[in-house]
Amino acid sequence: MDHDNFITLPYKLERSAPPFEENDIKSPENLFRHILKKYTKHDDHMFDPFAGLGTSLFVAEELNRIPFGIEAEQQKYQWVAGQLENWTHLVNDDAANLAKYDFPKMDLILTSPPYMLRNHKWNPVFGGDPKYAGYDKYLKRMGVIFGKAAPIMKKNAPLIIQVDNLTHGKIFTPLARDIANAINKNFIQTGETIVQWKIIKGEAKPKEAHTQFLIFKKR
Ligand SMILES: C[S@@+](CC[C@H](N)C(=O)[O-])C[C@H]1O[C@@H](n2cnc3c(N)ncnc32)[C@H](O)[C@@H]1O
């Protein structure tokens, strides 16, 4: 399949975030709608190991795809499961434990992982546990989690990760490159698509003018 290098999508957060969460960690529905339409068909299985507020899962249901996912935070898990038709397909656990569950083979893995700045200590994939502080441990854990996801993918199923490089003051974090390197043992990158956000009058504006998603296949 050919991957687009550059696309434009309207920026809109369609499903409002719950009161306990900031809106800005939600991925815009249009992004996942575009990806699910391009890379899957009706009744395909999609898996999100960092389900968050469930955007990928809700859009998958809207498009008659079958969503599965994991979310570590109980409050988010409950909020999403409470609104999902396929709520039994969502698990409240650390994604590194995914082999414990009887997930079927997936046609697509689609996710937006928690981001981390390279000079920060607080590691979001371990809920900030000080034993696992630091960017190197964060990247290593990404390798472990995506390594566990590889066996539940059908042959030739893509893995698509929405991930942006980060600039914070003078510190630049090349997160997209570093995550691609961290999962390199199991996945080879086959493309990347830059998404330019089109601002819609009357809607919230994006923090950044663009995002990107990286496309991988299993080795
Ligand atoms: C960037 S958010 C995902 C946002 C999602 N795309 C949405 O639109 O709501 C990343 C999520 O990963 C979850 N998370 C962090 N570490 C995790 C882990 N080890 N296993 C599973 N989920 C984890 C966080 O709680 C957070 O909800």
C-alpha cells in the first residue's frame, strides 16, 4: 500500500473529555477516522495499547470496525468502557501484560502513546514510579510493550503510531525517531504521514499546526 506523505485534516475534538481530564490529551477523531478508513475495512480488528480516552476505539465502532484496547488508568478505563459497545474488549492493565489476555489477531494496531521529554525523570509508562525514572527506561519499556503487541498482529497488519517530536524551551526531543528505534527489534518503519491541521472557525485550535503518524510492519 502507498502511504501519503502529507495530508490536511480539519481539527476538531468531537467527543468532549470527562471533567477529570484535560481535553488536549485526546487525539482528534478525524485523525483516527482517516487512518481506520485507509488501513482497515468493515469488521476488521483494531487494537490500541494506550487507549486513553478511547478515541481510536469509539471511531472504530462508528466505522464498524471491532475495537480492542488496554488502558492503565482506572478512571479513564471506566469512563471509556462505560460508553463503548464492545466494552468487554477493553482491559484495565499495564499494556506490558497484554499476553495475559486472550486477544484475537489484529488487522491494525493504532495508538498514540504517552509522550516524554528526554530531560524529564517522571516516566509516564510506569505511572511515575521512581524505580523506572528517566527517558532511557521509557524507551526501553516502549520496546517491551510493542514487542508484546507483535504476536497479536495478523501477518502484514500495520502498526500505526501517532507521535510528535517535542520542543520544550531549548530542549528538543526527537521522540518519533527514538520510539522507532526502541521498537526496531520487532518493527520496521514503512512510511510516515505528516498531518497539517486545518483550523475550523468556532472550534478549539490545535496546540501545534501539525501532527504525524508513523507506519510500521512486523519484521
Ligand atoms: C496520549 S494518551 C492516549 C490518548 C488517546 N489517543 C485519546 O485520544 O484519548 C496515552 C494513554 O496511555 C496510558 N498509559 C500510560 N502507560 C500505560 C501502560 N503502561 N499501559 C497502558 N496504558 C498506559 C495513559 O494513562 C494515557 O491514557
